Amino acid sequence: LSPLITLNDGHGIPQLGLGTWPLDDEQVTAAVVHALEAGYRHIDTAVKYGNEEGVGNGIRASGVNRSKIFVTTKLDGEFQGQDRAVAGLEGSLTRLGLDYVDLLLIHWPLPGRDDFVSTWKTFERLQAQGKVRSIGVSNFKPAHLERLLAETDVVPAVNQIQLSPAITREAEREFNAGHGIVTESYSPLGGSGASLLTAPLLAQLGEKYDKTPAQLVLRWHIEKGLVVIPKSGNPERMRENLDIFDFSLDRQDLAELAILDEGPGAGNDSDATGH
Ligand code: A2P
């Protein structure tokens, strides 16, 4: 089972969870049931993914007690600004069939709209009301976070960003850590269709550790203290991805994995991504 990381509000988040984009309602119900059976206790969804109903159905079908599961969803752009997040969260809770979520994120800063500060103030109220335990952001750059830190009261518990050994975001990670914000990695395996897992170095190290390239990459995230949400719809790969807590990468191998870094220009720039 995945260890917990303690967030700045005192709540624990399982360090490894299941990513669910782009599974549809039907696929995600099966995936969530398989994941919870395999021992996952953290599921990541979003309004934008269009699969919250399926996630809720999977949770109920699994028979696992809701209180044992960490559920994240993300508020879509249409619910940013003024008090729109109230209706946004209400819709998510209805679709999920839950009376609270563990973590609610602002999905994108949407800088052109300049709504994220007022959205965050609504998040603070929703947290005080108990409809959401922890609040955070996604795809935020340090400049966006600087504004939140200056203009609002609650420091985000997490910032979920695209991050992998190919897209390492070191400056952003450092900024988050310096403010007590946990960094969460989406597309941690490089995303679908990426070549990261075929790197020869991973095959080589795989022999040494008797682990697959995906397991080595996920372990890289764990060693860096990141929360990581690999997506898989395949029960065997889900189990494989959870089976990373019985080994660790030694210093030298961790350092060697830096050759996989594609540099600061790599990765997509928040707003355009499906995530
Ligand atoms: P699948 O759902 O068929 O398992 P990311 O989490 O970085 O977005 O990556 C998701 C992609 O990686 C999906 O295409 C997923 O396919 C694939 N994937 C997930 N786990 C593994 C694994 N252990 N080995 C190889 N590919 C994987």
C-alpha cells in the first residue's frame, strides 16, 4: 500500500493514486473497482474529464468504505470567478454521489480571465464548511501562486502539474516546497504515446532492480517526495504501478536518470492540455 504524505492542513494524502483521464464513465467504473481491489486508496478525477459519475459508481461497487479513499476533483474553468465554485462543487458532489471530496483543485489558472483569486476565496469558504477537506491548484506557475499567497489566506495544499523524469520542473518544485505546497505529478509516465518508458537506461536499470521501466519512473517520483497519479485502465499495469514500495533507487542511479530530462522547454503549457 502507498504511504501517506502530510499536507500543510494536516490531512494525509496517499502518495500514489490512480489517474483517470481519458477514461469514460463506463471504463472508469471498472478501473476504479480494479484499483481499489488492488489496494489503491486515492483516485483523481476532474469535471473536465466527464467521468465523475463513473468514479462514484466504482467507489460504491468496490465495497471499500468511502472514508478510506482519498478523492480529488478539479473545478472546470466555467465555474471560476465570483461564487461559481459553490455550484461547481455541488455538481461534482452530485455526480460523484459523495458528501465531500478530499481535495478540490482549480484546474487551470486561466490567466486571461483573472478569476483565480476570487475562485480561491470561494474555495476557502467551501473548506471551512467541510464540503472539501483540502484545497489546491493545478497547472499554476510560481507567478500565479505568488498572487494567491499575497492576496488570500489559505496556502494551497498541492499544485498538480505535468511532471516526469523528462519534464522535471525543478524551479517549480522548489517554489512549491519552499511554501509548503506538495507537488503532484500528472502524466508521471510521460503520458500516453510518450517515448519515456522506452529509454535504454530504464531497461538497463530494470535488470538491476528487477523492476519495469514504469516502476522505476514512478519510484523516481516517490524518491523526490512527489505525489504521483499514473493513469491505467489495465488491472495488471495498475498492480505493477503500485508495486514500487519494496525498493529504492540508489543515489547514483537517481543522478543518472537526469539524462532523461528534455530541458525547460519540454511539456505543454497548462491551458491547452486535456488534463
Ligand atoms: P494503459 O491505460 O493502457 O495502461 P500517464 O499516467 O503518464 O499519463 O501515462 C498513461 C499511459 O501510460 C497510458 O497510455 C497507460 O496505458 C500507460 N501505462 C500505465 N501504466 C503503465 C505501465 N506500467 N507500463 C506501460 N505503460 C503504462
